[in-house]
Amino acid sequence: MYKEMLLGKNRVEALTDGIYAIAMTLGVLTINVSDLPRVPEGGHLLKHFSIIYPHVLHYAIAFFVLISFWMAHHRQMNNIQHVDSTYTWLNLVTLFFVSIVPFTTDLVGTYSKFSAAVTCYAGNLLLIGLFSSASWHYAAAGRRLLVNSITDDQIAVSKSRGISVPIVSVIVILYANFISPSNATALFLLIFPMHKIINRIYRQRR
């Protein structure tokens, strides 16, 4: 009788750590100092910084959003006792979208005043958030993959935090397309106060 060969939990963790590390490292290469004009000795370099500012801004946003995804995945794995093929594939799809973050970061850094570029960037983070959230919902459904020690509140907090990035991504896309693409991505900063509010709500319910 055929028995499915499953990847061990540690293999999923190792692959995830590697891809997140590479994506966050490659992102900095989108900041091209050669775009700055040659400044004569005694000149003012900082006044030209606005040329690469969009690349710096979008790399910083992508870096810290990816950090939040990586930390969320780390918390997931601490509360999962084993993985199956469905959970593994949900993670692999998530990692595919993580791997193209350097491209969408470079795109929006170069064309930050174009709504299409902002939409690609925010859409990339939206898809990471959706598939990351889907993997947790799958693992938590009927507690199929979870350790016994995790509480219902912990599951609920993780689910609520998981949808924060998709919600903010949709806000960014709408803002960029219907108001202005300029600085629309700064709205991603809303993610962090949202997480604090969610944590506070669940602490007050205890």
C-alpha cells in the first residue's frame, strides 16, 4: 500500500529561513549608489539623496514586513507538532512570493509614482500574507497539526494578526489607484500598530 513520504518539520523550517534570509539580503541590492551624480570634493552629497530615497524606503518597508512574516512563521512552527503535504505546499507557495520581493521592491523603487508599480509591490506582500494566513488556518482547523498546549486565544490572536498585512495591502492598492501612488506604501506602517491593538484586545478578554 502506498504511503506518502512527508517532509520533516525541520526541513520546512530550514528552507523557510534560507529563502527569507536571501530575499531580505538581495533587497538591499535594489539601492544603487551609482544612480547618484558625481559630486566634486567639498560638494553636498546629501542633497542628491532624494534620487535613491524611494529605493531605501521600499527596501526598509519590505525588510520589516518580511521580518514580521518570518517571526509569524517561527511562532507557527513552535506550535505545530508535525506537517503534512498540504501545509508544506501552502508554505512553498508563500516562499515563491517571498522570493520575488526583491524584484517588486526594485520595481516600485524605480517607478514609485506609478500606481501599477505600487500595486505589484503591495500585491506581492498581499499574496504572502494570504498564503501565510491560509497555512495557519489549515494547521489550526480542528487542531489537526497543532501541539496540545496551545490555547484557543493564541490561535485566535495568530489568525487576527495574520490578516493585518493583507488588509493594509488592499488599503495601499486602493490609495495608490484612487488617490495617489506617491508615498502610498508608507501606509504599510499601519501593520505594527494593528498588531499592538490586536494583542491588547485579546489581553483584555482574558
